[in-house]
Amino acid sequence: MFLDPGRPGVEDLIDSIIAGVRSSCTYAGAGSLEEFAEKAVVGIQSAAGYAEGKPLHASWN
């Protein structure tokens, strides 16, 4: 796991993990972890797909 030198604390790491879980629930349309477990579909993402989903360093404009 990557630790950001600008945010090295445990609180920052936990906040980042919770933000990811919250985002996953939003994508699945779940209002609770129980509902997420029912709705979630797990898949495998290729390295190319992962790279494509990363934010750009600059705007397209």
C-alpha cells in the first residue's frame, strides 16, 4: 500500500479507505454495507483498464 508523504498518519489512511468504501457503495446503489454485499459484483480489472481510469495530469483542453 502506498503511503502519501504529505498525509502519513493512520487517520489519513483510514479516511482514504473509508472514502473508497463509500464510493463503492455509491456505484452499487447501496445504502448500507449489507445492501452492498447483496448488490456488488466483483470482477477482474486489467492493468490497461486501471491505467485508463487514473486521472490525467492535465486537462484535455
